[in-house]
Amino acid sequence: MHRPSAALPARPRPGTLLITLLALLASSLVMLTAPPARAAESLLSQGKNATASSHEGDGYAASAAVDGNLTGTRWASEWRDPQWIQVDLGATADLSRAVLTWESAYGKAYEIQASDNGSDWRTLKTVTAGDGGTDDLTLSGSGRYVRMYGTARAGGYGYSLWEFQVYGTTGPPPATGGAVRVTGSQGNWQLTVDGKPYQVKGLTWGPSVADAGRYLPDLRSMGVNTIRTWGTDASSKPLLDEAAANGIRVVSGFWLQPGGGPGSGGCVNYLTDDAYKNASLTEFAKWVDTYRNHPGILMWNVGNESVLGLQNCYSGDELEKQRNAYTTFVNDVAKKIHTIDPNHPVTSTDAWTGAWPYYKRNAPALDLYSVNSYGDICGVRGAWESGGYTKPYIITEGGPAGEWEVPDDANGVPDEPTDVQKAEGYTKAWNCITDHRGVALGATLFHYGTEHDFGGIWFNVVPDGKKRLSYYALKKAYAGSTAGDNTPPVISNMTVQNANGAPAGQEFTVRADVRDPDNDALTYKIYLSGNYATGDKALVEAAWRATGNGTFAVKAPDRLGVWKVYIQAEDGHGNAGIETKSVKVVVPPVAGTNLALGRPATATSAQAGSTGCPCTAAMATDGRMDTRWASDWSDPQSIQVDLGERKSLRHVQLVWDPAYAKAYEVLVSDDGANWRSVYSTTSGNGDADDLDLAQTARYVKLNLTQRGTGWGYSLWEFGIYG
């Protein structure tokens, strides 16, 4: 049933005439004093294709709201919520206004939304207290499709619009601070900003956004003109603002799973998971649209090491299919970004150049390639040339050799380069980049980070805010000179005494030659990291004492395994030299005779088929550190040793496998039936427990009541000394 149409628009509300006259007067004054604010905008919607969720009949179709007949024709919807009307502008436009001229059946609550494809929508304006008449709404955003999405009607009828007008501009919007382009031809490219050559002299960004104002001026003083991020969202704006204020631009990233290369998490099926791809595409488009005119943007970077990371999820033919599907999706993202922002290039990062054939085949929309490369960064040029590539590249991570690229030391862990070697690595990397003229357009080397942990010491140029030799190597590369700078202490010839056998809890000796180029007075700190022993990457200051001539006595941790020990020398001017070596913490030796060696041992249970098993009780008294006793995975358990006769005991040493006892009791007996307790704990932490016990007994038993892990109990050795 059709509701009769009113002959004229809704009657003006009281005061409308006076307001209109005042508005006209104000506008005339504005015309006398300033150019019109919207002089460049055009009416884009009139006569374009319009559709709607419903209409009351043929006379009230969506097209009636974009026909330019302000009072004669209208669109009217069915009498229910929600309803919408949309118009296809024919091309992506920079939107400035939407003018809705309501019939008396108006929307009380509605949204103005934009889309690039007619299916993925983003909200540009929300109205919650509409009162009819004419709504003139300022918009900020872009899109090809624009719709009114009504969620609450003002009355019992539907929604009805005399006219739905959308204003804006078509064609590339102006880029604040100048458009960024990849220009030139094969082997002779360059990056330009506002038509001027731009070489990327950058670092990856590590500090929090809250610290941008603190650290970006320092980056500028280094000659840095670019930083790289791995994600872009609402939190990016303060960083972009501070970057622009310091004349620095941002390679602004978008994260895709499984990002980060080897060991990364999150597996996506790029062949079938359309929901993930659509959600990512919509999210990325939203932030490109938000920041496309920001003067801090240099380019957009889609993904990070996902071609490599997919090997964590797939193998064989399926891996190849996924890599092709992933890079095809990257191409879809690049095309989408170009429709929203034609003024900034799009790239994609992966680890090493093995990913480039996939991009070459499946992602032609990329403007340039990007690659993360460290110790072999100088080999990128050869890989580019032999691969026959037709696009330039930037290095998005790189510098000295990484943990995965260096040989192992005598303790079987990566032998970390010295501060001097790391600084030389950055210099070498930059020289190889600049030598590939017309193809390598620069780099954001890794890493302007402040974390003072295992990875921070390996890669950061300002761990804990302290400047290292690598910092000044980059400053010389980017700014051309470090003349007049106070530079860090230089540490060399670091050695660790007994590096392959420092007893737990006892002192070991570390020494190094330390000099300061500026003859500053130095202070020292000694740190330990359990990254290889416990997985904890934190640096903890050790108990230590200086013994003269660059020599330090350092207390070893109680936990067994390979640790890193660090010497940090500070000059009082914000600089630090840091050197590190490994040390293997072993079971402390015990003087005297091991009375339990080879003696009969029994236990409440023993694992037969676990890794390295059978694991019988006798293996805990065989004197070997490569065999062990292991119990069932339940509480309580016990193991006991028969010494053959009553003997004087003074010490018990328990060497735990990772499956240790948190709570246990030591008991002794003369007859194997009547037991007396001589020690107990509820706070065991594994590794080696050394217990001084002055007793005389034939039998010694461990009564194990609470496991420290989800496994059972396991002992490499149950030593009893007298």
C-alpha cells in the first residue's frame, strides 16, 4: 500500500527563516573576505546508478533520490528497520559532503558509509538525533559507493528522501608534503618526494609511540630520514605526527599471518580463508584512507616474511600453492591501496630474495620489492641480477650477521659478533646498498630499539638508551660525519675462564681489554642472560667484583646450562660498549667419595618407553650424566639407595633432569624399615641441589611429594658423599 506523497518538502520549523537569513548574511560576508571553502567540490551523485534495500513501489525507486528533482520525486522504503540507499559514483572520489533532503518520513538514526567495492563499508558519519528537513553533513574519506544506512525511523513509516546528494572531488587527491613516486626505467630508478630524489636512510622503529617525541629528534640528528613500522592502526597517528614534525617519513606496515618468518605463529589458508582476507583488506583500506594525506607517510608495506613463514604451516605442493595464493593476495591489497591512495608506493617484505620469484609472478601491482637481509646483505644485488627482476628494492631490515648466520662457539651456541664487528657490519651493509645504484633505493636497517635484553644487545643501537659503536657507524653513513661526537668505550679480547665448565653458584673469571677514545672515566656492569639455558631473554645484573686490570669475578647462576655473560662499560656521556661470551654452568664438584656410586637403587616406578628410556632407578647411581631415572607422572614417588652397611654421610647431591621435584624429603634408615627425616623442602627449583647432611645410615631415600612440572620425577644422579 502506498502512502500519499506530500506536494512540498516538510514545513520549515519555527525560526528557520530567521536562521536562513542570518546564514545568507554570514555567507555573503565570507564571500567578501575569503574564497569559498568548498570551491573545488562537485555534485557527484546526480544521475548516477542508485540502489536500495527496498522501495514502496515503482514510483519510489532509489533512482528518484538522485535525479535532481528536489521536490517532485522521492525514494521511499518499506516500513521497517534497517533500510539503506546507495549510489555508485562511478569512480573513487574524495568525499566532502552528503546532503539529505528528507520527506516527512525521515531517519532519526543513520550512518553515512563509503565503500570501494560496494560490499565492504566504512562509516564516515553517524547521526543519532536526526530531526528531518535537510541534513548537510561534512565528510572526510573516500570511496566509489556511498550509502545512507538507516537504523531508526522517526515514525511508523519507512525512510523517504527527496534527494540524496554526495559532493566531493575525483582524481588523485593532493598529498600533503608531496607525492612519493618510483620513477625511472630498468636499472635506473629512483624514489622521489614531491619530484625531488629521495634515498631511504632509515632504521626500524622500536620505542613506544609515547616516546616518539623523545627519540625522533635523535634519529634526525643521525641523518635518518625514514623509519619502518610493522603495523598501522589508530595508535599510529602520534608517531606519524612526530615523524613529520622531525622531517622523517614512515614505511608504514600492515601485518599478515604468518608474519615473522621461522617460528612465527598463526596459520592462514590463503586459498580458502576468504573471511580473513576480506577482513584484512577492509582493515588495511581503512587506515590507508585515514593516513593517505599524512605528510609522515613514505610508502605502504604489506606483510613481513610470510612467504618464509608459511613453511611453519605447510609443506610440499601445498606450501607452493599457499605461497602463490599469499602473494596473489598481496597483489590484491596493493591494487586496493592504489585505488585509495595513488600518491604513495606499495611494497611487500620477505626474508631474503627467495620470495621474489613469487612476487614477480603474482604481484605485479607492487611498485618495488623489499627484503630483510643481515650478514649476506651484499648478496642481494647478485640475487636481483640473476633473477632478472624489473623492479627496484629497498632493504627493510638488515645490518650485521644475525644469530642464525654465525658459527657456534665451543658451548654450541651462536658466537655473537663484537661491538666492533657489528659496527663494521652496518658500514658494509650501507656500502653494498649504495653501490647498487639505480636499483637499491635505500634501507631501514635494524634496529633503533631500546630493549636491554638478549635480542636488544645483539641488534639494538641504543639498548637502554645507551649509544653504541653501531649507532655512530650509522650516523657516519647517513649524516656523513661523527666529528665532535663523544664515542663509546671499545671492548676487545673478552675471555671467560672455564667457559665450558663453571660450577653452579661459584665464581668464574671474566676479563677484557677496555679503552675509551675520549679518555672518559668508565663504570662497569656485568649481566647474565639465560636465553639458551631457560629461554628467558632478560638480562639480570650478576653478583660480581672487580679484581683489577679489566678482570671480574662473577658468580655463576644456580641453574645449569649455557648462559651469556656481558661486560657493559659506560662513559657517563650516554654511550656504552658491550661485549658478550657464553659460559656453561655445570654441576658443582663434590670432594670425597660418592658412596652411592654403583650401589643398588630401587624406586616406586620407572619409565620404560619415554625419550632416552628405559630409565631405571640404577641409572641415578651409575655416575653418568647422560642416563637418568624417571618416574611415572604422578605423586607421590620415591627412590632409595642401599649403601650396603652403615656409613657416615656428609653431603647429598641431586642432579635433576628438567622434570624436578618442587617438594621432597630426605630420609635415612639403618634397616630399610624405620626411617627418620633429615631434610625437607617445598621450594625446589631443579638443576642441582647440594645438601650438607651429617648422618650415619645404610639406606638413603627421597620421598617425592610434589612435581615441579607436568611430567614425573627424573634424576641424572643421586650422589651420597662421605
